[in-house]
Amino acid sequence: MSRFPAVAGRAPRRQEEGERSRDLQEERPSAVSIADRGAVRGTLRKPVGVMAWGFSGRNIKLGAARCRDRTWLIRYMVGKQSLYIFSIVFLEIFSTVLAYTTMELAKLSAFFGNCPIFDIPGRLYPVREKFCNLIGPRDRENTAYIQAIVKVTMDIHLNEMAGDILVFLTGEHLVWFKNVYYFICTCVTICFLSMYVLDQQRRIFLPPPPGIRKCVISTNISATSLTIDGIRYVVDGGFVKQLNHNPRLGLDILEVVPISKSEALQRSGRAGRTSSGKCFRIYSKDFWNQCMPDHVIPEIKRTSLTSVVLTLKCLAIHDVIRFPYLDPPNERLILEALKQLYQCDAIDRSGHVTRLGLSMVEFPLPPHLTCAVIKAASLDCEDLLLPIAAMLSVENVFIRPVDPEYQKEAEQRHRELAAKAGGFNDFATLAVIFEQCKSSGAPASWCQKHWIHWRCLFSAFRVEAQLRELIRKLKQQSDFPRETFEGPKHEVLRRCLCAGYFKNVARRSVGRTFCTMDGRGSPVHIHPSSALHEQETKLEWIIFHEVLVTTKVYARIVCPIRYEWVRDLLPKLHEFNAHDLSSVARREVREDARRRWTNKENVKQLKDGISKEVLKKMQRRNDDKSISDARARFLERKQQRTQDHSDTLKETG
């Protein structure tokens, strides 16, 4: 039977919790769904190749066709290898077709020279949309939408005709929401998360028993090309988890934000895929008009651009500010990316890529983590860092059930794993999990016993093998730097982490609070899931991998350090002007920045000119002739005052 081609994935990269590698994970169930439906309806004569770099862990080549993802293509181009060996290069064909409802097609067409747009209509049954008016613009910053979703879903189940329900939540409270429905024997509830293994995800496609309604509770993963037979009712919660750059912290954080209008329309379409249906929007029309943008804000406008800028510079595109982006990012984000790359020694003061930067662009990791890995390789101890880097490149590996009984068991297992790593280093805990799972005879069973996501570990094994191969090639280069260090393993591990994470250094301030040392002095707290939680008073300096923002700003994946390890690195955070990092800053900054720079120079020159004139006057006033003339003028004025006084006395006498 023919198989419909799956969508190529992307190289793994670490993001915030719930967002990590989301592109890859959302494409997988969609691709499986399309493949299954295509297998039933397809009439192709030959099998079609399915390939994804990082998607299935291997590359597949059928005949003359080689399927790769865009990350591989960029790396290929960075290596200055010719693309002429390829007759045709297809770029994201299926992504364009499947995601058209959330794209600004007119902008995309104009960017590619007004290329034609082909509207391929899909089969969609009528969908009635209803605004339930349970939350409004005032509820944008709170969690009132959770209770509203529960109420609407219960009303649908109790009052509507037969048909399954699809509920959109942000990811948190999913299991708690599921527990509500354990009390309803006429409804089977299935949670659908990207972190679930494939067999668990396939459960949503199974029909419920006769007389039973199926309720699928999902994140935005179900809003794409996924088709679930039997869904007639959609509950749109109006929110989604989105990765945004926080300028106060200088970091990317995961936030719950209102969805866009295009996403809302895409969600409602899930109710009309196989029959007519209804979409219940829990929010009001005012919320729609005031809080929801027309389209999704492009990621390039709201997240860190360090990897993008480094890739552009390695492709010999040095004018990264005036580069013709499809969606030009804020200049502040570009300058901050340049600043971070300089701090990592990926570019020099003139903005040119260094030898280290050319090596860093080969790694599918954030620059700071790449720096730590390369530092470990130079010390010939990459075996310590590679498992950690791989674990930080996949989703959160810890399973934390909500059920109190299972929760205590999971926490106990996790504490035991942390204790094996010394109980004082979250990075080392990840390495212990990686090594123990890999060395066990039955890794899947080991993960089940220790409440660890097996699929995440399996992905980490593949990432570690890929990183190890990159390090092997890097160390074969004749100019690769070599260093030595005499000390215990736990210290060299933390020193290597400091080489990349010195921007994420914090010092204990008051009580259990820490302050970042990046110049902002932002207060952070150690996350409760950390092995160092409740041990803050024993710590002075820490580094952390990421932050989460809820009621407080929490640092996740933490380890203690010594000040002398980062003493020489911290000045990099403050010692330069970001504009200087553009190659010839006056040419690369935009017109407004150029005017500011010119005005600043003019003011400086004016001050310099005034200072020089004042200096000349002072010099003229201090020579012998000037002193003599001044003395003569003084005596003349004195004599005149004496004469005037004498004349006054004569007149009064």
C-alpha cells in the first residue's frame, strides 16, 4: 500500500518547557495521520520515500531523491559546498500547504517577487461558531480560562447531541482537567501531548465504545493538519504557550498568551473535518477584537536571534540589520544577539566570525551550550558534557503525575537519581539519568520504573551520537585548541559549564533570592523541581540553564559555582557597545541609529572644540605679557577708584 510522504523534521534544539522541539513533535502525529489516511485512499504505483533528519533518526535515499531538512541545507551551504550537484531543491513544500491558514500569503508572495498563490480547497463541513462570553479582556493575565473551559465542556457533554469533543488547553492543568471526567462514566477522556510516545498518541484515533463520548484534551498540536474522526465539538480556550524574549531578563521564556485570529479559525475548522460541527469560544467578542492579533507573531520577532545572526555571518552576510528579512525583527534583538555572540567569542569586536564561531555554527545547539561542549572537548573531557547537552536538547524528561500517590513515588525516584549525582547539581543529574538508562538492559522499563519519559531519552541518545560525531571531526582539525586541567571531574564539569553559561550567573541576595549578574540585577528563585531547592542558604553563586515565569521568576537546572571561575568572564557582559559589533557600525546600523550615532559624534566634537578654545584662552592668559597687562589694568582701576573716592569726600565736605 502506498504511503503519503511525511513532513521533514528539524534538528533538535532546546526551548522552554512545553515548547522544546515543538515543530518536530507537532509534525510527527500530523505526518502519521496523513500517512495513514493516504494509505487508505492513495493509488500511487510505487512507495514514496519518507525521510526526516532527527525525525526517525536516519536518512533514507530512494533512487535519485535525497530528503533532507532545511537545517542540513544551511549547514551544507555554510561549508561552502556547491549545490550544483542537485538538480532540484524543494523547500518546505508541505509546510506551506498544510499551514496556509496561519500564513500571511500576500506578504509571502510579495517577498518572493509576487509569486502565484494556489488555493487548494479542502473538504470542510459547516461549523457554527459561538462566543460564550465567559472571559473578557480583563482576564488576559489570569487563569480564569481554565474554569471556563471546564464549564463549557461539561455543558456540551450533558446537553449536546452525539459527537466527540476536542478541547484546546495550554498544557498545564491537563491531567487535573482529565480527573474531572473520571466521575463521568459516559465519557472517555484522552490527553494528547507531544511528549507522549507514538502508541499513546495513536489512541486519539481509536473510536470510543458504543454509547460513550470521546473527549480529547490537547495543546495546539491538534490545531494543525491533524484529523480525528468523530470530532463534532471544539472548545477553544483562547490561549497558547508561546516562546517570547523577555528584555528585562535578557532571556527567552515561555508565556501563556492569547492566540491569533488565524489560529482561532484553524481550531474551529477541526469541528468540520468529517461532519458538520460547532466551535465554542469561551471568550467574548471584545476579547477577540482587543486581545487577539490577526496573525501569529513570527518567532523571529519575539525570540533570541543568536543562531540566526551567526548563521548569516557564516554565510558572509555581514549586514545583519539591513538584511531583507521576510519579517524584519526589532533592531534591539539583533544587537542583543551580536552582543551574546561576542560574549561567547563567536565574533570579534568588528563583528567578524572567529574560528570558534565557524565551529559553533555546525552544532544544532544554542551558542552558550555549544561553547560549553567545545570547552569540554578542548580539555578532552567531552564525555562529561555530551550527555548533558543531549538531555538539554529534548523535552523535560521527568514525569510528574498529579495523582498524590503516584506523585510521591515519582518524587522519591527523582530524588534517588539526584542523590547518585551528588544531590547538588541538576546538570549532573541529567548525565546520571542518561548513563544509567543507556547502560540498563531494558531502557524502556528502566524509564517506567524511575518515572522518566522513554521517548525523550531515546531522542537524547540520537542527539548525543550526532554531537559526538561533530566533536570527533572538530578535534581532527590541526588548529583545534588543546588545554589541560588537573582536578576532580565534578569541578571540570562545572568549569566547562561556566565557559558557556556565564551570562546566566546569579549571586545570592536576600534569603532565598538570587540576583543575576548581567547588569540587570533581576531577582530569581531556584525552581522547586531542582535538587538545590531548600538549600539556597548554603549557596553563594549559581549558574542556571533557563528561567520559567509564573508567580515568580524561577531558575531551572541549577548548579553551584565559585566566583573565581567566572571572575574573568563577567566583564564581557558590560565592556562594549553593541553597535560596534556590526562590521563598520556606521554602515550597518539603520538610518535612525546612524543619525543617533552622528549626533553623538557631533556633540562630542563640539565639546572637544569648546574645550580646545578654552584651553587656548587659558594658555594666552597665563603668559608673561598677559600677566603684565592684567596687572596694569588692575592698578589703573584701583587708582580710578581712589580718585573717585577723593572727589566724593571733597564734594560732601
